[in-house]
Amino acid sequence: MNAMTVLFSTDVGLMSLAVIIVTLGMGGFYLRYFMKHIREDSLRAAAEAKAGR
């Protein structure tokens, strides 16, 4: 329980919390970004394969 008090009440704890939130946000952004491009590339490759027949 002391860890939660330190996390939410000290400057070091709040900075750590901010870094954790930013890191998770960046992870979500990049996951969405890469999944979008993977999907677009696979659709383009499928269209090229179909057109090439």
C-alpha cells in the first residue's frame, strides 16, 4: 500500500505514472498504425495478384 501512496503523491511517482501512460499510448498508436498498413498492403497485394492472372 505504501507503493501506491508514493506513486500518487510524490513528484517521482507522478512522473513515473506519466511515463507509463505515455508509453502505453504510444504502444496503442503504433499498434493501430502498423495494423492499418499491414491491412492495406495485404489488400493491395491481393488486388495485384488478382489483376496479374
